[in-house]
Amino acid sequence: MQRYTSFAEFWPYYLSEHRRPLTRAWHYAGTSLVVLLALAALLTGNVLLFAAMPLAGYFFAWISHWRIERNRPATFTYPLWSLAADFKMWAMWLTGRLGPELKRAGVD
């Protein structure tokens, strides 16, 4: 197994682990829910919503990897880079910039 020593090296690998559009869609749902939970927690002062954030994010991501992509989530090996890459992929999807990035990584 290749070991990545920088986020720049890890990023194409991360995208390759999210080849299927449905896998990415489940990630977008989970990440969006995490953001909504964070906003709700901040607006209401309900700190329990912060505790729900990892559950919401990981539930959608892990289910998609095990049931759709049929691979092991990168979170287990690269937890911080995986988290950063998830938000990067989500932001690029929201702004319409993910397609060219997937092509560059040889995924799409």
C-alpha cells in the first residue's frame, strides 16, 4: 500500500476512492448535514448537535464506501487528510469545479 506524505499526493488518491457518483452523492449529503448541524448548534446553543456531527458525516461516508464503492474508507489510514479532502470535494461540487478535478485525477 502506498503511503502519502502530503495532501497534494493524497488528493488524487482520495478522488479515486470516490469514483462512483452515488458514493460522492452520499458524501455530499453527509457533509451537508454536518454543516447544517454545526449551524444549528451555533444558532440554538444546543451542544448535543455538535456531538451528532461526526455520526452524521461518517454514517453517510462509510455506508457509501462499504455498499457502493466496495472499498475501505481512507479515514482509517488518513483521518485528517480525509476530513479535509471531504470538505474540499464538497466545496468543489457546490461551486461546480469538481468535474475538471475528477478528470485531472483520472477518475471521470
